[in-house]
Amino acid sequence: MATTGDRPEVRLVAHCRRCNGWLVSAESVRAGIGPQCAAREAADQRAAAELQPTALTLFDIAA
Ligand SMILES: [Zn+2]
């Protein structure tokens, strides 16, 4: 394996927006959330959608 000391280390590192944990995979960094938190967030959104079966749009509220 070639040495990596002669090239700058570019790391994609960010914090998960949900748990603030480190994101180390490029995919998670792009999404801004870890895979487990993404699954939990999706579940939360489904639950929220079920709580509000008739979602009001801005037009409904303004009318
Ligand atoms: Zn997370």
C-alpha cells in the first residue's frame, strides 16, 4: 500500500443532525444524518402523518 503521508487528508466528517454523532460515510454526510437516525426519522414522520390524516395546506388555513 502506498503511503498516505504525502497527500492532504480530506475527510468528510459532519455531525448527525439528530443525535449529533459523527458521520463518517459520504452518504450520511450528504444526507446530514446517520443511517439509524434516518430510519428513526422516517418512522417519526410516518407516525406524525398518521396523527394528522388531513394535513392542512397553507391555502386551507388562509381560506
Ligand atoms: Zn444520528
